[in-house]
Amino acid sequence: MPPRFTPLETLTLTAAQQQVVAEVRAGRRGTAPANVVAWLPHPELARRAAHLGELVRYGTSLPARVSEVAILAVARHWSCGYEWAIHAGEAARAGVPDEVIDALGRGDTPALPPDQRVVLDFARELVSAGTVSDATWDRAMAEVGETGVVDLVAVVGYYTFVAFTLNAREVPVPPGAPSMPERGRDAG
């Protein structure tokens, strides 16, 4: 059986695929991440999803240190090693302490400031149940506001889509990137 994922540098691209890669590289990311490469068989999907991803990653009302907590919760929930590897580093650069990143990787619940804690609870509930409780909704509204809640749902939904893509295509963790820790005592 052929591999499910072929790295960009070994692909022969159509003109439409080349255009998508060029557009994505010209954006904030500066590179075409593996999820975009995995979507290239459908260039228009890759283009639109990449634009949404750039918005969700860089253009929400949530500070990076907050949204990265949600992304790590999604990566842990779906056991997406590639997503974890990339966003553990992004979370560290955004100011999330290493011990918090490690705890999130184990599925444990670290001590967090209120805005990060509600985002973690919200993300975990949403990926587990497909909705959130009234109590979690109310806490999120109080901490990040209605725009922040809309943005949080978008972050969780988009990175779930990314995790599904990466897991289904069996995209390997980049060499030298951090591995997702084994599940810990709090994780189910």
C-alpha cells in the first residue's frame, strides 16, 4: 500500500496546486504546512482551508497564549502527534510555561489563569461532547466575551479538521520535534 502522505518536496504539482502553495507561503505562515499539503489533491479546498487557518491562528480576539491552550487540548484529544509537535512550540513561544504544555500533553489539568482555564474546559467539552454546558458557556462569556467564544469555537473546529486530516493521512511528526507525552492520571 502506498503511503497516505507525500511530503511537498517530493510531489509533482499541477499549476493550480503550485498557485495554492505560493499563496500560502506568501501569507503569515511563510510555509505550506503538512495539513495544506494533505489538502492539495483538491486545490480549492486547500486554498480556502488555508485562508481560514490563517485567520483562526492569527486573526482572532484570543491572545496566542490562550488559543494555543485550546489547540493543544484538541491535539491531545485526537492524539494528533504532528499537530502537537507544531503547537507545543507555538505555545511555548506564546508564553505558555513548559510544565503547562507537558500537563496538557498528558491530558492533565494544570493550574492556569482564568482565561486559559475556561478555554481549556470549553475546548475539552466541545471535542468530547460536541457542545458545552451552560456553566462552561457562562464562564467563557465572562472571561473572553461573545466574540472570544465565537473565535474559540472556530479554533476548536478548525484544529479538529486539521487533526482529522493529519491523522487520516498518517502525517509523521517532523524529525526533532517534540513528541506528545503519554496520557497522565487525569486523562480518560
